[in-house]
Amino acid sequence: MDVSDITPQLDKLEEELNKAQETLGPLVGDIGDISSKLPLLDKAKLYVLVSYTIEALLFSALRLNGVDTKAHPVFTELARVRQYVEKIEKLENPPAERENAVNTEAAARFLRSDLGDNKDIKAKLTELIAKEREKAAAKASEKKRPAEEQAAENGVTPGEKLAKRPKRNGGKKKK
């Protein structure tokens, strides 16, 4: 390959690098000043982004020069910075917490059916099931349905609403 063939590409690369330097210059030059104005999480994201950018550029330069990057310390640094990116993402989007609620009424029913031979255990489990049903009923009565709340605010009971509705078949009874 003749050297004169790649000269336009080298000129274009130099122009692009100059543009990148002009664009990134203010950010990298005053990174301390910029980061001091940011909240903590955004500051961490900025530092990690700049670190990752620098490491990625070094990695690319080494690859272009034919260096085995898998064995080079830059590769381990890239992996380390990626871990920081993942940690920040976990902070921004925490996983939904699982609800580990045990349905004690169902557990008591299973045990009662398996251990139904022993009268003492069966009586205790029946009592436990009754208590759990009372708890569930109390919890359900605390949570009113929105339609019932709105009807109560308007002074109309749910039965009255049904009585005011017109009949579908024109008032005729079906035979």
C-alpha cells in the first residue's frame, strides 16, 4: 500500500481528533468546577463516565497498535469502571422488593388436612384459621372500594344505586 493513499484519511482523523479535543476540552479541563455544582449521584456518574471514556480511548489505542489488550492492565481497569457503572445503575433503578408474606391460613389448612388424626392439633389449627380469617376480614373492611367511598360521599348506598337503574327488558318478566 502506498503512503500517499492514506494521507486523506489521516488528515480526516486529525480533524476529527481536533474537534473532539475542542468539544471535550472544557469538560475535562474544569471537571472539578463542574462536578462541585452537581448532586452526589450526578457527580459520581460524571466521574465514572470520564474514567470510562479515558480507559476506552486507551484500550482502543492499544488495540490499534497491536497490543494484546486482554492481558493488559487497561482491560482490568475497564472492567472495574464497568462495575461502578452497574452500581450507579442499581442505585438509580433499585430492584423491586419482593413481598415475602406467608399465607398462614393456607398453611394451617394444609397442616390440618395432613395432621387431622390428632384432635388437639386439629382444634388448634381450626382456631388459627378462624383468627386468620378475622384478620383478613378486618383488613378488607379497612380498605374500602373506591366506588363505595364515592357513593358514601354522595349519600347514596350501593343498594339504592341498583334500585334506580332501569330494567333492561322493558319491565317484562321472563317466562
